[in-house]
Amino acid sequence: MSIKIPTGPPGAVPTSEVSGVQTTPESAEIDAAASTGSTDPVMEIARELAAGKISPGQAVDRLIAQTMDSDMVSCAPQNMREALEETLRAMIETDPHLQSLARAMGVEE
């Protein structure tokens, strides 16, 4: 008989048990996307992060900026945009899944 000791808050589902969760891209995946001439802004951020051109914190800021500049969000009223950005930043600080993604990028708590 083995006993599993929980490592997260009560009721939390470990990331490894959630279907559809993707890990951060490995350098080989980033290089492969770069060689195809990908213009995906998220992959560009990943390439810059992997190359050490930007810090993990800068990568998070750029990802948020990319979201805020998206067609869907950019047409929203300014007060809604501000609330959304505040919510995104708060979620990165408090959501266990987003925290694990940020840590995988190298963001320190």
C-alpha cells in the first residue's frame, strides 16, 4: 500500500493529472519554429527568452501586452482593458497553474 501526500492546496488537481496541459517549449521546438519562418509573436517571445535576450519577467510582460493588443481586447473600452490587465497579473500571482508556468519560464516568486 502506498500513501500519496498532497503537495498543493486541498482539492487542487496536480498539473500532471490535467489533460491538455502543455509544458513550455524546449529549445529544439523553438528552433524548429524559427526555421519555418514562424511569425507567431508568442514563439518570438519564447525564442528571445531562450536566447537570453529578455528576462522571464520581461517575457511575462510581453505575453500580457500581446494579449492586450489582440483584436478582441484592443477594441474594448479602456476601463475594461485596465481591469483585464490587472486581473491577468493577479492570476499569475495567485493561480497555481499559472504560477507553475511562470516558474517553468524562470520567473522567481
